[in-house]
Amino acid sequence: MKFVKINNFWNMFGQPDYKGLDINKFEPGSQLYPANSTYAVVATNEGLSSLPTDIEELTQEQYLEEKNNNQKSSKNLQDTIAELIKETLK
């Protein structure tokens, strides 16, 4: 399994561009799409002898750091939404 960062992930129409990677080889649930970022991070079982343009290999530690940061960001957003709902219901 390899961990990769797909740079320039969103095309000019706002659609994802996997740069030729086979999404069927992605480890289910491993995809990370950080908010307000131009990249995605995934774990793949695809046998990549060379990496396509805009794709860089990450270590497992780098992947886990991205995952941790993404979860923190998501938690902060959920907390903000919960606070807004509470304020609205008062």
C-alpha cells in the first residue's frame, strides 16, 4: 500500500482530477479532502512504479498527520455549526 498526495486535485470546473490513478484500488475510507485545499490524500493498492505529474508519495506518518489535521478541522466545523444552531434556537 502507498500513501499519495494528489496536488491540483480540483479541475477548472470544480470536479476531482485523480491524475490517472485507479480509484478502484484506493483503500476504502482512506480518502482525505481537506477543506479549502487544492489537494487530496489517499492510500492506494495500485502498483505505481512511477508517480504521475502532480502526485507525490507520502510516508505513513505524513498520511496520519494529514488525517489527524483533517479530523480536527472537521470537528471544529461541527462545533461551530452546533453553536450556531444553539444560538438560533434561543
